Amino acid sequence: MPLILGAQSATGAADIVTNSCMFVEGDSPVLSLSQASGTSTKTLTVSMWFKRGGMGTSDYGTLWSTGTGTADGMQVAFYQDELVTESWDGSVNPKIQTDRVFRDPTAWYHLCMVWDTTESVAADRMRLYINGTELSNFSADVNPTLNYDIPGWSGSGDTVSIGKEVLAGSWSYFDGYLAEVCCLDGQALGPTSFGEFNEDSPTIWQPIDVSGLTFGTNGFYLDFADSADLGNDAAGSNDLTATN
């Protein structure tokens, strides 16, 4: 397991991460954004550093979700300690779910999730990376069709939710810490846009400066630098609303 952030910082890294946001499941915490008609309904990238708190075989904690508020949406979440990204629109349910579990409450992990349904190769349309390495072993693997429109993404009035599934009840809240949360509308970027392996210790994945990225119409960058305004978009476009 690569080392990542120690004590919520990355010493010696290309970019020092000094802030994170704590989500306490029992408080029903969520950061949310009402979307405009966006850059792309087929392509998006989500990057974040996370450290889990509450865990268990029935735990289902959502890291990032988007949806219409009715029955259509997608997410990246934990289900029984496995990581899953999936969508639902009433008829199809593209989904990849890892057979690897994430049960170390002391470790920081970097997640990069990429959806690009314009890819000609079906296996390239949903991709998950942890600490710079792509995950390829799945307990469930159902790819979206070519040019599939991601449900609840980049439509006027759709909602992005961090820390809770848009469509679910209280059991879907994430418990733990998040840092450097990036959402890019209309771009499919791999993990090297957000991190790199340390030159001297090549098993250590560390953050890099992401402030120069382009985030798109519904994209944002949360650095949690202002504790009085946790939803502030450091990229300057889309502030999120913090609840609890």
C-alpha cells in the first residue's frame, strides 16, 4: 500500500495539502451544487483524497453523486467496503465494483474516477484509479453503451452531492475526511493530472498543484482553505452549499 498523506499533509510532495473536510455520518453532512446546462453529458473526471472513518460490512458511504432528484443519477461510493461507480436511469445500470476492500482507517487514498462514454473500447468508458494505479479486478463489471448520457449529469437543475447519494436516505452518508476535491466537466483526465510518484520513494503517491486545470461549466475545485466557507470553489466558478 503506497503511503500518501500523513497527518493531513504530504511532506516533501510537489504540493502540500494542509486542509481537509471532516464528514461525520451521524450529522448528515453534505456539500451540494445545483447544476447549469453543462459542458458534456458524456465525459467527466472526479479526483479526491479520502480517509475513511466508519466502516462495516453493511456500510454504504457515498463520496460523490449526481442526479435529477427523482430516479436518475450516478455515483462513486463504498458498498460493503468495496469501491463502486455506477449509474441508474430506470432501464440500464452501468457499474464497476472492485473486489478489493478499503478498510484502513489510518490511510489516505487518492481516487480518480473517469467516465468517458465516447470511447470506442467499452472497458475504457468507466475507469477507477487508486494512488495512481488503475483498478482492473471487479466483482461487477457492466460497461455503458457508446455515447451513453450520464444520468443526472450536466443538465439544468441536476444536483451534485458530495458526502451523500443524491437519491438515497440517511444510510448513504460518507464518514471520514476528504481533501483536494476536483470535478471536471467535459474532460477525461488520468491520475497524473492530480498526483505523481515521489522521485526518491517511487511507491509514494503524492499530490501536485491542480489550480491550473480547466474545470468546465459544472466543474469545481474544493481546497477547504476557509473553514467558514467549506463549499468555496477555489477555481472561482461554482460554490457548493454546505449542510451540517
